[in-house]
Amino acid sequence: MPKVLTDSPSTGGRGARGRRTSSALAEINVIPLVDVMLVLLIIFMVTAPMLQRSIEVNLPVASRTETVADERLFLDVPISFGKDRTVFIEREPIRLQVLGERLRQKMETRTDRQVFIRSDGQLLVQQLVDVFDTLKAAGITTAGLVTDTPRVR
């Protein structure tokens, strides 16, 4: 509400300063606040899925596949492994040179010493053998390849 200036009856003049009567609102205007919050909510809802980046691996296709439980230890080997020699354990990038030590640390608390490899289908066999060789040096006795089911055409 606007402030109102009134003439004081005691001064009676035009140049005299009048008494101020103020009824300013001391509360927040809620409508613009709600609008801003809704816009921010929409922005966060749209950008949140974009922030979650995953490792892109195109699995090789096999006609007979079995499902693997999610509590197993998975080692992701993307197509970029040929360039940077980096693999991923639970979305954590690890260079091949330190993979053996990192796997030893992971296996200390586990009862099963199995690793399942999700490798890209376009990788060369020698690159995959390098990963298996590192697993063997780390003391992993059982390693499996995760494959995809064939697509129906």
C-alpha cells in the first residue's frame, strides 16, 4: 500500500510538513516467489538426468545368455580402452597399470572372487586379453564375459 501524506491541522499552511501515515506491508509477496520456485524446479528436473553420465558399452551378442546378479563385481571396458587403457569399476575410472592393486583391495572384503567383464563388442581380442592377464595377476580365479541377447528383427 502506498504511503499517504496528510496535512496537519495544527500548521495549516501549504509549506508546512504534514504528518505521515504509513501502512506498509511487512509480508512477502508469495505469488512471484512461487513462480520463481516452480521455474527452478523445472530447470533442475530437466538437467538432473543429463548430469548422470554412464559408461557407454555395446555388449557383444550371444544367443544363449544367463542373467547375472547385480551384487557381483563388474568391470566395464569401453571402446575407448584402446586409446587410454582405462577401465571402470562401479563407474570409477582406473588405469590398467593400477587395476591389479585396485582389484586386490576390492576382493579383500568379498567371499567370491569372481569378476564379470562388460566389454565393448568392437574391442580387439588382444586388448581384452590384456585385461584378463591383469585380472589373473591380481589373483582373480574366475572371470566372465557379459553378453547381450540378440535383437529380434
